[in-house]
Amino acid sequence: MEWLKKPGEKVERGESVLVVESDKADMDVESFQDGFLAVLLIPAGASAPVGETIGLIVESEDEIAEVQSK
């Protein structure tokens, strides 16, 4: 897995945010909303179960610090 964006960076709906690796292929994962990548919960190269939250996108830059503090 590889993150294509860093925390604090703006993301747009439909933009690739990360690449996940499965047994069969590497796939880009796109954002479902506009906003800012606030935090990465799973670092690049780590494994995560299907359905696990791996990162958080917030609507405004003001929310980034609040999410990171939690």
C-alpha cells in the first residue's frame, strides 16, 4: 500500500488518494468527497482488514488539527 497524498493535502472527489495491494492486483482508491486528508490511520506498507478505516478526510482545513489531536 502506498499513500499518494500526505496529511493536510487537499483532495478532490474522484482523485486517487492511495494504492492498495491485494492478492491479484494493485488498485487506486479514489476519494468519495472533496476535502483534506487529515490523518493516516494505517501507514504505507502495513496490512489492514477489508472494511477497516485507514484514513480520514475532513471538509475544511480547520478540522485537521482537531482530528489529529484525537
